[in-house]
Amino acid sequence: MKVLLIGANGHVGKHIVRLLQESDKHSLKAMVREEKQAEVLSQSGVESVIANLEGSVDEIAGAIAGSDAVIFSAGSGGSTGADKTLLVDLDGAVKAMEAATKVGATRFIMVSALQAHNRNSWADSQIKPYMIAKHYADRMLEASGLNYTILRPGGLLNDPSVGKISLASNLAKGTISREDVARTVVASLDEENTFTRSFDLISGDTPIVDALKNV
Ligand code: NAP
């Protein structure tokens, strides 16, 4: 599968880049927003394209063109305000879906956030605007007609991969290493059991491939 990765310079994104470089099943085009990021990727032999989620649908479609699948692992981050959360985590994500549809990239994997589907769990949360953005981006993806998988990881850690996860339609709380999120994303790409499905994702006891096949 030809994969366009949005958020390729991020913490999870960098793990996904490495895993897709090692893959003999998939090829990668990495979307970044700065020339110097593209240069670093090029030095490692990674094809890249410069585009910004705050740009137009056509700009993003130009980046996706030629790909079969989109992985969305971008995010505005905790140091920006609710305005960027709206612009990137919600509108940027929805523009990426529109762009994917426009150029016929039918597979779409979204890195969302644990419990984004469940308003009750973040009713009083300090990150409620972020959770609202994730919630509605996910709902738009579910209604998009794209062949989606939504992975909603718990708190992200920079710990090394343990290669074992817990995956279910509803998991109240938990954490997971960014590398294991990346491994789960990449293993989901062609795992039919995950097509048009959404899951919470935390560290667990089941090897990633088995968890995806049996969920
Ligand atoms: P990260 O390191 O902050 O990476 C986010 C990436 O998004 C960065 O590379 C950033 O680009 C890119 N980005 C931001 N705005 C953009 C724009 N306008 N256009 C294009 N790209 C843009 O995040 P992470 O730790 O890898 O997390 C990955 C995902 O997991 C995010 O969707 C996050 O919301 C989600 N998540 C996080 C947690 C948590 O505990 N932190 C929990 C659950 C889910 P630059 O490199 O140029 O800044």
C-alpha cells in the first residue's frame, strides 16, 4: 500500500516513518510542513511532501495524490490554544478526509484519543476542547465513506515498545508507548478486521497482530 503520513515529524510519526521504511508491504510519503524537515527525511531516503493542515483541501489533496492510504498522526499539541485545536485537530483532520476522498485514497487511519467517543468521560476535563475536536473529527471520518480505522490511544509515553496492547471499543483509562501506537497503526493498514471500526488502545497483554485480528 502507498501511504501518506500526516504528522511525520511528530513523536508517533517518526516511529511510523521508521516502521514503514522497514516494511516490505508498504511504501511511504511523509507530509511535513517545513523545508528543513523534508531535507532531514530526504537524507534518510524518505520521500516527503510539504503541506499544511491549515492550508486548503487542494493543498492537502496534492500531498495525498498517488497514495492508497492516509495515516493522520498530526496534532496541534498541548502548548497551543483552542484556536489551533479547532484549526488542526478538527478542521485539519476533516480537510484531510475530504482531500483523501478527492484523490481516491480510500484507506484512512486516524490517531485519535482514548475515550474521544464518550462525552461523559471528559465532561469536566481541562482538555475538553481537544476532546471535542477529536470526537467530531472521528464522527466525520465514520460518516465519510472512507475505509477507516480509528485508534484512540491513552496517555502517550516515550517508553520503549513492549509490543503488547489492549484494544477494545471502550477502555476507561490507560497509557501506551508512542512506539506501540505506531506499531499498531502500521499493522492495522491491511488488517481487514479493523476496517470501518474504532477502538480505544492502551498497553496490555496481547501481541499487537493478535489483538488486531481478534478484537
Ligand atoms: P506530536 O509529537 O506533537 O506531533 C504532532 C505533529 O503534527 C507534529 O509533527 C506537527 O508538525 C504536526 N502538525 C501540527 N500542526 C500541523 C499542521 N498545521 N499541518 C501539518 N502538520 C501539523 O504528537 P504525538 O505525540 O506524535 O501524538 C500523535 C497523535 O496522538 C496526535 O494526534 C495527538 O493528538 C494524539 N494523542 C496524544 C496523546 C498524548 O498523551 N499526548 C494521547 C492520545 C492521543 P511539526 O513537527 O512541524 O510541529
